[in-house]
Amino acid sequence: MRNVHVLALLAYAAFSITDASVKATAGHLSIFETAFLVNVFAAASLLLTRHPEERWRDFWRTSHPLAVHGRAVCGLIASLCGVYAFTNIPLAHAYALIFLAPLFVTIMSAVFLKEQVGIWRWSAVTVGFLGVLLVVKPGYQPFEMGHLAAIGVGLGTGIAIILLRRIGGGVKTTSVLGTLIAYLLVFNGAVVLISGAAVPSWKEYTILALAGISYGLGQWAFVMAARYGNANQIAPMHYSQLAWAILFGALIFGEYPDGIALLGIGVIGCAGLFTLVRERIRMS
């Protein structure tokens, strides 16, 4: 199966199922226990992403340890922020703020990688942040910690992308994924052991298993898409998650964004897509 767009859409649909499943467990389990259990179920699925020439037992061997571990730390923080955001604010609002990531990448590319950023990409950043104001509507509804957590996911994702750009393609897939999973399991497991854990019901175990397996499937599809395609083919498919967020939010959780929020979501999506188009032009 080498249709890059189908693989990317499958990956982001699977990630959306993971996020909706996490939201469905809100109220009983801590964010640390939720993240730990999801990654326990995901770890076995991630074995499918191993390249034939790589070995999982060597995941810790890398020529860029600081960047790989830095990315794992960003992934850990983004994961915890994501669990908090998805369990406390509407899915569509969370995704809209998380999709600030391409705009954060533009800013950090100029500051840290010294890339030339033209007026069009800076304009997209400005428009994207205006879209956030439409979604959050400061002064008309409370700005909750869940909104801040969703922005944290976008920022953490942006930093992780910058780190991957800095090290290029010289790092094994097993190192990138293995280190991330190790951080997620060890840190969240340690917090759960220290603070204590609630006993999930069988229903919660089932939902978290679905979340973990979906996450593993998504990682497999994403790796396959990256193997046969390039970033410019994959990145636009990311915005399909906005549609999944609105659909799952309405059908499962009874969340219906108002007209202004939908406008803001559209503005953020268009700004992000425009940024990707300008990036493609720059690379060509």
C-alpha cells in the first residue's frame, strides 16, 4: 500500500480516535495514569514501525542524543498537555489551538534556524493568531487551563519539528519512537507509582486499549506515508483532524462549535495550509 495521501489520512484518523477515546475517560483517571495506560497498549503496536535494518534493542544508540532526547521531552510534555486539553475543553477547540504548530515552526525557524521568512509567511502567522482569538473569544467566555494546555501541545510539537529539522534524516526511526515511548512509560509510570492510581473499570480499559491500538496504527501509517512520500504530501492531510474533531465532538460528546468558533477554526486551518504551501515553494 503506497498511496501516501490515503496512508496519511488513515494515520490522522487513527490519532483522532485516540484523542476522542482519551476524552471519553475524563473524570476518573489522572492524566498521568491515562497517558501511561495508552502507551502501554501502544508500545506493542509500535513494533510494526521498525525498519527491517533497525533493531528496537538499539533504540538508545543515536548520533544526536541531545536532539533525540529533547524531542522526547517535548513529546512527553505535549502528551500530558494533550490529555488535559482533550478531557477539559471541546475537541474542536483543542485541535484549533494545537494546529498553531506550523505557525510556531515558522517563528522558531526564523529565530533558531536563521531561515529567511518572507512577508507572506509572517502574515499567515498573524492571521493564525487572530483565528485563535475567534475560537477562544476572550472576554466572552473564560480562558481555561485546557486552552493553555492545547497551546502547549502546539508549541511542544513545533519545537519537536525544529529539533528534527536540525538533525536531518540521520536518526533511526527506532531511536525517535523508542526514546519517546520510553520517556512516556517511565515518567508517567513513576508518577502513578508515587501518587497512587485509580483502578480502571473494564469499560475504561477497553477504551484505553482502543486509544493505544489506534495510536500504534496511526504511527505505522504515518511511518509508511513518510517512507513513500515527502512532508509536503503528508502535512496538508493533518488538517483532516479538524473535521474528525467536529464530527466526534458532535456525535459522541454533544459539542457543537458556534459560528464564530467555526470561522476561527477555518482561519487557523487556512493559515496553516498557506504556511505549508509557502514552505513548499521555498524548498523548491
